[in-house]
Amino acid sequence: MSGSTDGSARGRVTLQHIADELGVSTATVSLSLRSSPLVAAATRDRVQAVARSLGYVYNRSAASLRTARTNMIAVGFNDIVNPYFGELLAAIEETLAGSGHTVLLGTYSDDPVKQDRVLGTLKEYRPDGMIVCPANGARAASLRDVADAGIPLVQVSREISGVGLDFVGSNDALGTEAALDHLFALGHRRIAIIGGTDAMSTGANRRNAYRTYLAAHGMAVEAALMVEGFGTRDLGFAAVHGLLDLTSPPTAAVCFNDLTAFGVMLGLRHRNREAGRDFSVVGCDDVKEAALWAPGLTTVKNHHADMGRRACERLLARMVNPALTPERIVIEPTLVVRGSTTSVG
Amino acid sequence: MSGSTDGSARGRVTLQHIADELGVSTATVSLSLRSSPLVAAATRDRVQAVARSLGYVYNRSAASLRTARTNMIAVGFNDIVNPYFGELLAAIEETLAGSGHTVLLGTYSDDPVKQDRVLGTLKEYRPDGMIVCPANGARAASLRDVADAGIPLVQVSREISGVGLDFVGSNDALGTEAALDHLFALGHRRIAIIGGTDAMSTGANRRNAYRTYLAAHGMAVEAALMVEGFGTRDLGFAAVHGLLDLTSPPTAAVCFNDLTAFGVMLGLRHRNREAGRDFSVVGCDDVKEAALWAPGLTTVKNHHADMGRRACERLLARMVNPALTPERIVIEPTLVVRGSTTSVG
């Protein structure tokens, strides 16, 4: 047959089509497409030109069997609608595009059973590596299964204790301490913590830092002021109503993330109160939206774009040298003070 | 060698390991792993148990060469940080998980050159199909290249005129008319339009509907009231400052998307004005956040989760039957009235 495409939906151009068109062997075509020095430059250029004109597409699946690389990096996240994870994913996708990798995506909504299913599926594609933020309550064995199958894995943002795998994240306790220091200096003595659970590293670290800080500064740790849950706008919105209804309501809250803090700010307005005037709110993450609010959100900046870039760099290093000792790369957060916090009234 | 894994980072278990462990042929192992009726149930169960205990991972790359399917769907989006696209991607990812497909992701920031490069890379992975939201200014040839390579493609949210490929999106003009009808009924006669360009279908459709509506209702179409640009919070924030500084400022604005409208609402507060009191704002999309704002955002609901699901369904139908005639599936938007719009003062 001639090398022209027939226009049918699955009519793919093969090496044979190109070889027929030029009257050369398929080996010559294959070498030319890989720019091998074994083929004369003029032949190579002719083959590449014909391949382009016929719409030949290099087959990564076949190539990956030969080179044992797929150039795919799997990313497993709980939620990509939260702008924190959206922005983190964007940083990862951008960094990996620079190294010629494409992102294979799976999400699991903080459900550890769904996480195991999704990671199992991602594993079947034989990605060159994986970047994972573990689900609430995830077991070490779930991530070990991936690593034991020979797939380099870096944990990002959250980690599973004792799993012995790379981790890139924030110093959660330090961030919470900075937020509490700021509120304490403003005179607040009844401070709530909204969001997070003890079954995720970020939640446990922040809630423990809160308990320790309050005890060290002579404030009682009260269950009613510790609102547990996943960090969503809905949680913040509902929590602030409950907190304001307490006999002795708090005057401030540190939130698990910015999303929760936005919910708190909106809930306050529904109660005719204003963040930064009647109540102080500190977020965590510093998503782009935080600076644009009015008042702007005081928040713990987690440098999540850096976090994404560094997770990619660590993964690429481990792909080159699988024997690297696992590392914990912990980024120092910084408190960004804006208008949502004020002196106790 | 025995079938036990050596624990080295890339030490993958093969069919041969499992065959050696059980003293059966690799053909028996292969058939057993695919649950073939050619193998006795007891043998099959033994093989599968050993495969599991050794940590054998089915190789999708090898399987895809045999079946000519990769079970990957490529998704090309401009931006996943905008919650509209984040929520759309989440709906797509969830729908495709149900049909056993995994999402391969590429983004291109409304840059048509970057789009072509990203789509070219995605194409090399031989996805079973692609879902694409074209970049601002994208050419028909860019999407035709994908389809001509035998990869079924569905356009979502935006479409390229005359490309002759499936499209699932919103009736943009109808949405803009509904927003303008609402503002007109509230007495507004100077209405701005913020965001969108004529080089993307959604922008062109909405800007044209705005021009037509104003002319039909005796309002002059003024360049100063038509703020062109990509739909971001920053654009809305900056635009409202410029509009309020006009000699004869508008009393209301329809926005390209909710993100732009949130920027407008924040910009208003920076000027000591309040949406729904001193100025009326209508968004477009109805992202989850819109209902939580105070005041809530009046917006054109685009039903983007439905849009995502229907794009997946259309793609799956085309994968089964590539000869289907291309369709335009246009979802009717609905106006959701909340507190950000009010009678002209």
C-alpha cells in the first residue's frame, strides 16, 4: 500500500507506511526517527519530513517497553478543587513538563479505601514515579506497595509516620505556633482551632502544636474550641456559627487551611460580624485568593508552589538513583499578616 | 531463580517468577491472570494468590500494545487553578474512573503555541481519547491533527468554529441575555462587560450577545465599558477600579466568569462600595464558592459538572463508534439570583 493515510478514525501511520513511501527498510525509518548516527543526515531528514507529512505519531507505549520508561508521573491527591491542591498540582505539572514528563492523575477524596484502589490503578500504568498526598487515615502499607513494586514515590504535603519514603512538606507545628503567637500578642486568650483531624499528619501536627501552645501559655484546652474535620469552606462556615453560640465564645480562630478560613469569614458576615473587627481569623496555605479578600486573610504561607517543585526534583533524583536514603524535606512556613486579625476588643 | 522479590527499587516481578514459583508454564500464568476459562479454577486461584503475594503488577504498557487500548484519556485545559476548571476536571476524573479510565493531564495557560506542544505530547501516549478546552486563539488544525491521528476528541466548554469535532458546552449567548435581562429589569442602563476575548468561543459569544442586547434595548455600546481579558480575579479587581473612575461610571457589570466577579466584588470593597448595594455584579459558572459569598453571587449557572460528565459520555460513545457524526451538545444555562444584584440606586 502507499503511505498516505486513509482518514479513517483509527488509521494510524506505521513505520511500514513511511518505509514504503520512501523505498527504504523499516530499520532505516526507525533509526532515522531516533536521529541515529547510523543513518546519513540526508536520509534522516527525508524520513523525518515524510513522517511529519503523513502524521506519524511516535508510540510511547511501544517505546516504553524498550526503554522501561513511560515518561509519566502519577499524582495522587485527595481533592483538586481546593485551590491549595489546584495550585500545587499546577506547580507539579509545570515542573514536570520541563523534564519531559506528563502527569497521570488520580483523586480519592480523603477516603483511604478509594486511595488504595486509585494508587493500584495508577501503578498499572508503570509511571516512572509517583507523587502522593496520603488520604486521611491511610496506612503505611498502601504507599509501601507502590515503592515495593519498584516505583519511586515522594509524599507531598502530608506524610505517613514511619513509612520510610521521601517527604516534602511544611513545618506544620511551626506554622501553628506562629499563628498563635500573633493572636496571643494581640491579646486573644480564647482561641479556637477549626479543621484537621488526628488521622492526617498535617492535622495531627497542628492540633498537637495548638494543645502544647495553649498549655504552655496558661490557656485551658477545651474540646468545644477544637472543631475537627476536613478543611472545607462548609466546615468553617458551620463551625463559626457553633462557636459564636457558645456561652463563652472564642475571640479568634486558627484554621486548618485558607478554605476553612474563608468559610469562617463568610459565616461571620452572616452573623453581622466582620473578620478583623469583631473576630480574628488566621488561615493556612496562602492561596492566591487570600490576598484579594477584603479584609485580606492573615495566613501561614506554606510555599506550596516551592513544595511542588521540590517534590518533583526529589522524585527525579530518586528516579536516577533509586538507592538514595529517604529524606524529609521540610519547608519553613512564614506568617503573612493582613487585615483579618486585630487586637481583642 | 526463585520467585521472591529482591526488594531492589526496580526489581519487578515477571510472569516467569510466578511460573517458577509454581512450576507451571508462563502461558498458564498469563491465562490465569486474565481469568481465562482455559485454566482450571483451582490453578487460576493459586496463580493469582502467588502473583498477589509476590507483588506482581499487571503491565498496562504491554497490554495496551496487544489490545491497542491504553485506558488513558488525555485532558487538555488552560488552567486548573480556576475552580470552574478544577470542578470540571474533578467531574471528568470521577466519571472516567467509573469506566476504568485514568486521566492524563496537560495545561497550556491560554497560549496556543504551548497548547500545540502539550497536545502533541499527550498524543504520543496514545490515549484512547482526548477532552480539550481550546486555548485562546487556537487554530482548527491543532485539534484536527489529534483527530487525524486516530484519537477521538471532544471539545468541552469552548469550541473552534468549523473544526467538525464533538463539542459539549453551554449556550453562552443565552446566559449573557439572561444576565442582562435581570439587570435591565432592575433599572440598570449603564452595564459593563468584564472579561473574555473575541478569540475564544465563550468570549466571542458573550461579547456579541452583549453588543446585540444593548443595541436592541437602546443602549449605546461603548468600548470603555467592554473590558477584554482572560477571566481572572486580578482582571475583575483592576477593571472595577477603572470603571468607577470613568466620568459616567456603570452601575452594573456582567462578568466572564465567577472568578472575575469575585475580583470585582473585592475591588468594590477596596473602594468602600458593596456589591448588591452600590453596584450590581453578575458572574458566570456558579462555582461552589459563589453561594457562600456574602452577599451571594448572582450568576449564570453553566452546569459544568454535567458538562464534564456529558463530555465523557460522548467520548466513550465515539471510542466505541468512531463513525458517529460530530455533535454539538449545548446545555441551557440558568440564572441564579443571589444578593450581588439590586435595583439601580
